[in-house]
Amino acid sequence: LQIQRLDTPDPTFTWPITATQSYGGVLGTGLAHAYLAPEHSQLTDPVVVVEGFDLDNSMDWPVLYDLLNQENLIEDLRAQGRDAVVLDFAEATAPIQQNAFVLTRLLQQVRQEIGPGVPMQVVGASMGGLVTRFALTYLENQGVPHGVDTFISFDSPQTGANIPLGLQHWLVFFQDEAA
């Protein structure tokens, strides 16, 4: 039995994304890694996947690809002619609003690439689901068309998380102790 390690494929292209609206006086940033379907030479049929909770900002493209493709999700999407666009926040622990404005900028950029009338799907994992919900709600409240027709959120505490108060204080107390 021979086991061969498969290397993470490189994304087709990567966009640096900077929010156009600040939150708390800070413009959020991130990287959007696009991995196109084999028959595509440009972004055509995107599924935007938003990074979840990344405590130490160590989840870069190889880690995100491996996590998202554990059950062959990304490769199955690509085999179906879909383009994966994975948003990796520069500071995943920044306020939800700050990262939501990064996502709104990415959605605008994707829309510019694919043109009007092409629906988009957005998947938010964990904290990414909360960021996506805020971003889409913000765009709708501002009357900005986003073109997202499907939003999937998984493992996201949409109605809040039940974290005991003592544990919350403990996390704040030890926040600077992480190695």
C-alpha cells in the first residue's frame, strides 16, 4: 500500500479585498481566492464561501481548501461547473461588521466580473455565517442589489451562543495569553 500526499492546488487567482466602508474607524481587508471550474477561463458561476472563526488567523488558502474539501465539496462544485470563491479575512476575529464590509466589497467585485442577472450563492461557515447575514442585511437595508439568491449558513449561532458569563470573563481575562 502506497500513500501519496496530494498537494493543495493553487487558486486560479487571488484578489486582495479592502472594504470601502469602515467600522470603528478601520477598513477591513482580506483575500478572495478563486478556484475556477476546469472549463472556465474567467469567473462565470460563483459560489462565495466565507471563512469562519479563525482565532489565530492561520487559515490561509491551503488550510481553507483542505477544510472545505474534506468531503470533496470544492472539487464537486468545480465538477458541476461552479467556481469557488473563498474569502479569507486578514483579521478573522475583527468585529462582524468590519468583516461584513469586506464581504460586501467582494460581492460587488464578483458582480462586476460576472455581470448582472447571474445569481450568486454564498455559504457562511461558523462566524462566516454571521458575517454574511450582516452583510446581506446591510446591503438590502441600503437598497444595494447584491444578486445573492441563496445563502447557506452552517454551524453559525444565528440566535446567539449560550456561553456562560464566567467563561466569557475568563476569555477576556486570558485573551493576551495565547501563544
